[in-house]
Amino acid sequence: MNTDDRWAITETLALAGHVVDSGDLDRLSAVFASDVVYDMSAVGAGMPVITGTEAVRQGALRMGANGPVAHHVTNVVVVREDGAQAEVDSKACC
């Protein structure tokens, strides 16, 4: 994996916040694979693990105006790479 690949991963994670914050949920597939796992369980008891772009979209719609004002992604680290796929850890704040 080269620097351009790592930069593209970081920009994709940043774009996810913009897509959600703008309410442009039809663009979720531009930043998440169809089998995305959006794991918020580390945030606190009762926080969900959401699987799939449609489930992410539905969750965002349910939150509506109660959702975060802005999403920020930092500390992007590629923890595993395998050919054309990578696993990334990052921190997010809202």
C-alpha cells in the first residue's frame, strides 16, 4: 500500500462525515461498502453495531434532528491490508 492509497482511505473517511452531516444519505454507498459494520458499542452501553448501508441510512433518519451536528474523523491507522482491501481504525467525534 502506498501513500496515495493511504491518503484515499483518509479522504474517504472524511467524506463519510460530510455525507452524513449534509443529510445526503443516498451517497452513503460512495463511502461505505454494502456490508459496512458501523460499530458504536465502545461509546457506551446500549449503543448499536449497525451492519449494511441501508441500516446506517435508516439509523441516521431515525436520529433526525437529534443526531450530531458534525462528524470529525482523526487518528486514521491502516491496521491490516490484504490486496485491494484494508482494515482501518480511526477515532470519530461529533
